[in-house]
Amino acid sequence: MTTRRRAREIVLQVLYEEDLHPLREDAVADEFLARRLLHSSSLVEFARQLWHGVREHRAELDERIEKHSANWSLKRMATIDRNVLRMAAYEILYAGVPGRVAINEAIEIARRYGSLNSGQFVNGILDRVLKDNPEPAPAGQSESDVLS
């Protein structure tokens, strides 16, 4: 069963590749998303919104992340950690995902794909991002809606 977490993992792969190869064609990444998400229209749309949202707001996301990462510049962060942080910060700041949900998803993805300390690192920074932006999620959106 393909889930939103899996969609986030696929978006992480696309963002990771973009960090390393910024001139890659968008159509290639878009087809990768669709193929990896088994052409599930709702998950592909979710993934596209997340990917494009992170790209559109990258400068502000990076600024917020750096502001809350004591003694860590974005360039010094591991590529996985940096992109997990971007995705979760986007979900917190722009997508209306409840902060704790976005943070928990980010921690799990960071643990799976990052280093031994990635989960703690991501948690610490995102917790500060959330405290700096305590906006509630849109009415009627439950945690299960976000996770499914």
C-alpha cells in the first residue's frame, strides 16, 4: 500500500537529486514521481504539491531552517537532513499540516534515510520552527487525513 509517507520519501529522493544536479529536467522528476507512486492520482498530486511547494519557497525555508539551526549552515548539513527539513518546514508553514504530524513524519524519514543522529537533529530544528510559527492546521483536517 502506497501512503503519504511513501510519497514524502519519493519527494525526498527528487529533492536530493536536485541538490546534486540542479539542471535536471523537471519532466524526468515528474515521471519518476508518478512511476514510483504507481500512478495513484491522489498521491502523485500530493507529491507534486510538496515538491513544487518546497521549490517555490526554498529561499524562505532555508532562511528559517538556518535561523533555528544553531551553528549549522545549510551547506554543512547532510543533503538528506537538509531536504527532510525543507519538506517538513514547508508542510508546517504553507501546507496546513499539523506541526506534530509534520515533525513525526520527518523524524521517521530522517531515521530511515539519514545518519544515526538525523532523527534528533531534524526534531530539534523543526521543533524550533514550529514554536516560531504556532499556527493551527485548517479546521476539519485530522492527523489520519495527513498520514494516509
